[in-house]
Amino acid sequence: MSPGPTASPRCPAILLDFDPAFEIQPRLRQAVDQVVPLPSPPKWLCPPDRGRALERNLSHLPPGRLTFIGSGDYHYLTNFFLRQISRPFTLVLIDHHDDAADATNEWLTCGNWVRFTERHRSLKRIVYTDGAGLSIAEPSPKRFLWTKIPLSHPSPATQPPSGPDPNCRRVCQHR
């Protein structure tokens, strides 16, 4: 006789419930061990005053937990969670965009949150992939330097006569 149905194991994760992204994922809602209802943060961009309020609202959550933050409209919330990390760490970012646009003012956005993350003293490296290549950012005196590495390196016999693969180059360097 086979055993009866068992409950799904709970994942030590947090789900931030402020947008409808998880309404169509009931199994995910049931699998996490904490669902936190929050007022909806601003989509795409966050002015400094709202950022400080958001950080206060998120500060009670336990650090170091897998956290589901909803749709891609809220990528910038990652910055608040990374501020809780006091040990040296590497950020691994898997996305279609590197989210590292210049942060010309103090507005945190889905397109520039990685630049704000670079300010964290504990951050030692950023590894980013869009599935086609890999970029690694290392600290420099003023900001991180990005180096792009293709995922598949051609062998020397298949490289064009003009030299190495042109996709293997520095993509963002500021001194």
C-alpha cells in the first residue's frame, strides 16, 4: 500500500505580497514559509523619501532569505535587501538587462539599482549573465569596472585572422 499524499515541503523563503504577480502561482504562495503583505511600492522608480520608508518597512524581515519580490517592476527592491549583508559577498544577477545604468541622481530605478548596489562596502564582485554572455564587475577606485566574457570561447584555430573575438571586451569602464 502506498503512503497517502504528503504536504509539500516548505521553502525557507519570503514572498512580498504587494502586486498581482503571485495570484496565478498558488503553489508558490503555499510553499514559502512567510507571505508578507506590503503596501505597493512605486513601479520602476523610487524617489529617495519613498526609498527610506520602504527600507524601514522591509527592515524587520530576516536577512539572507530567498525573497520573491513580484514582477520585474520592482527589481530595485533588491538593493534594500543587499544593504543588510555585512560579510563580503558576490552579487549574481541573471536578467535580460544588467540594470547598471548611470545613477545620475538619487532616484533608485529598475534600470540603475546595480549602480546603487556598487556603493555597498561588503560587495566584492558582480557577476551578470543574460544567457548569451557573462560580465564580471570588479571594484576600482571610483566605481566597478565591467568585463564581458562570451560564454563559448572559440578555439585558436577558429578565431578570425583579425584577432580574438570582438565580443570579449570591456563594456563599461570609467576612471
